[in-house]
Amino acid sequence: MSLEYDFDIVNVALDDSDPEKPGAQMDGGSQVHAVFRDIRTADALRGTSPKIRKMFLDAGFSLESRNSGIVPGVFPAEDQTDRVRILRSLFANVKNRGVQGEYCGEFDLMDFLSYVRTAQPMAGITRARQTRTPPPQPTQPSPDRRTVAGRIGLALGLAVVLFVLLKLLAAAGTGP
């Protein structure tokens, strides 16, 4: 069963995004990303070689997915400009870096290109939600906890080494 390569253009507010993240095109007070509608397609892109994944990310695609409920094969007409800009960037990345010999897994570049050629803009499409919020970032343990855990690990490691050394000395017939 082939994947569905439909994607939507999603605006992410600048204060919700990572300014160090490559790819997304700036659009005033937000970043524009292309997000696949089918989670299986996003998973397949995550499973490609790092080079292919980076080409998509640098062009403005996201590794996330969201089901917008829009009919397959069409996209909102107001997304045409951002969509063309992201796709041109992707095609430039493919042309400059090449994909020959790279692992694509389930993600079929020819099917993706076929979809891009056949997808049609449609006026009057409304989206369920306009702005995507990124998942919360996991909290980092405090440096004090890492230091204590590191100290305990080091002490246990040294104790094991000392124990093994004493066992070897005892087996050799010499005592401390």
C-alpha cells in the first residue's frame, strides 16, 4: 500500500519555534512549514537516510504530521505561494546534493513527485486549526543531580575495580 504524500502549509509563531532549526521559511512573525497529513508518510520520511531527511528539513518540511481533514489531492489556494517556495527549495537541494545511492525506505521519491504534479489548489478550503504548537520540550535534569549521580557512579566503579584487584591479588597468593 503506497503512502499518501498530501501535505499542508502550517504557520508556526516565532516565539513557539526554535530559531536554530534549519529549513522553515520566514513569513513576517511566523515560520512556514510543510507538514504531511498522514503519519505513515512522516514516519517514512524519518526512516530515510540522514541526507534525504536533511534535504526535506532544509527546504521547510517538518517531520511531524497532522490530519487537517482536507480531501486528498487538493490544497488550499492561499498556500500556493509558500508551497511553491518550499518545493523549489527542495528541488534545488535535490539537484545540488543528489539522491543517488541514498536510502529512501518506504518513502518513494517518484510517488512524491507524481503527487506534487497532480495536486490541485482549491479555493474555499477551511482548516481545522491555523497555527501548530510544537510539543513541550522535555525538562533537563538539574546540574546538581547529574553531579551527584556521576559521583555515585564513579565511586561504585572504583569500588568494583578495587574489589577485582583484591580478588586477583588473593588468587595470586599475595595479600595486602
